[in-house]
Amino acid sequence: MWSKSTPALTPKMRDILIFHNVARALTSELDLDSILRAIMLQMEQFFQPEQWSLLIVDEARQDLFYAVVVGHAEADLRDVRVPIGHGLAGMVAKRGETVIVPEAKDQSPLMQTGPNPQFRIRSAICMPLRSRERTLGVIQLFNCRLESFTDDVISFLHLLCDYAAIAIENARAVERIQQLTITDDCTGLFNQRQLYSLLEKESENARLIGAPFSLIFIDLDHFKAVNDAHGHLIGSRLLAEFGQALRSLVLPADAVFRYGGDEFIVLLHETGKDEAERVVRHIHETLRSRSFKVAENLELTIRASYGVATWPDDAEDIHDLILRADTAMYRVKGSTRDDVAIAGETIYPR
């Protein structure tokens, strides 16, 4: 702890202290948002730009999005995308090279590269965050005091960007590992482990606000015949295609799981029995008439049996709720197949 007699920090000591704080923050966090906020804090202290932003590369879309913005209304840029190769940030992301503009003329294209078109850009530094020959993001600093940017300072900024890129890569690796523990390899849907985790959260939410939720239990009809006729590889592809089609028919707030084998479960968030019945009948009618392309010259159709149970109407324990939905499904499986049963109601043959 510093006392009154402690000498003031020299600029070099201050730089070392800030670097230490940056390194500690970036290597102690695995949550990506926390990492980016740590960068924001230290960059602001060290470089004192009037405005700056950190953009992350979305490789699937080949563009960048604003992850952290300082000096602007961040919410206004949440949905703004910068195509790779366009503007200052897009150009730096494409080339992977730092660009320093000490003085921007009135007609310079740089004037249109900032997040806020009303902001007068006088100078800019734009640096890529790179790891393993890939650009992960871009840092833009506008209107810094460039006279203080010595070669040592620029080297420090490059080192900071290297640390940031490594931290972002590590955070993404942890996210991928976590995703693998909760998803099914074959279908890409959530697995049984995640089912129980989300059911615990949903039941807690239901108890707090009194909202119901529902489960749909699905078992494919005569799936063994597909494996026998076409082999297990085709069977696995059919499971994956069916699972993704099922996912597309429910809301983003809902969750879809591969329960095991050819069984699936849908968790309908804050959904009562009447609405759950409407949803399941729509799913049933849509998927029973759909064909799935499982090979270059092979399309298959598949039917399924469905059971629905609702909390708290049918059960107030998550294990009992699964059992009630499963029991309803087996009433269909043991009679007509290719139909829907609601827990507590009678089904009638077609």
C-alpha cells in the first residue's frame, strides 16, 4: 500500500503497473465479456482516446460486430455490422496489419469509418487482434494524443493486442468445451445433462412467477426399420435432420433435446397446456408430411408419437413431469402411433 512518503510513480513505473494490470486481467478471466471489459478499462487509462471501440470478427458471416464501445451509446451499435474489407476496421481485419493515421483530412474516407458519423475524427489507430495467423478482432482508437505515441508505446499496444487475442482465443476454447458437454454429437441438440439443468432453472422460474411450462416427449415410429434398411449412418443423418427440423418449429426461448436413441424432448418455456397442445399438433402435422434428404439420392419420411405434460397441472417435480409426458407418448405408441396424447386426456384412434 502506498503511503504519503511513497514517491510518485514515474511514467515508466506507471506503464509497467498498467501492463501488469492488463496481463493479470486478461489471463485471469475466461468469460469473454469480462475480458473485453478489462481491455476497455486499461486502454482507457493508458491511451485516453476521445472515443474507441473493439470489434470482434464473425467468421461465419465474414463481418465484424461492435463488442465494446466507449464514447458512444453502445446500444445504438449493437446490431451494426462492418463487412470485412470495408472501412478502416474491415480493412485492418482483412489485411491483419496496423493502420495509424496521424491527421485526417476533411474528405478522407476515414471520416466515415467511425461508429458515430457525427464525431469528428482527427486521428486514428486501428490494430488487429491476431492469434495463430487469424484476426479475431480489431481495436480502433480515435483522437489520441499522437505526440505521446513513441515506438515504445506502439510496441506496448501491440503487446496488449497479443494478450487480448490470446485471452479471446482461450475464452472461445472454453466456450467450445462447455458446449460439447451439453450437446449431442449426432444432432447438435442439447443432451440429457442439459435437459435436467434447464428443467431445474425453468421450475425455479415457474415457482417464482407462477408461470407454467410444458414438455413434449417424442419417439420416432419404426426407426429400427430405417437402420435395418439403410444402415446406421443413414439412421444417424435422419436423426440429425429430424432434430434440426424440430428445433426450427419452436421459439428461441424453448429448448430441444435428444433424450436418447430416437427420443426427443421439447421444453416449452412459460407455456400452458392449451398452448402446448397447439404447438405439438403443429409440429406433428408439419413433420409427418416432411421428407428428409439423408443422402444424395435418398429422401426419407418418418412418423412419430408425441406426449405432452404441463407443470404444475400434471406434476410439480421435474422427474415426474418427464414421466407423465413419456407415459402419454407411450399411450400413442401402444395404440395408433403417429399421433399426439395429452397427459390426463384420452386419445382416440384415427
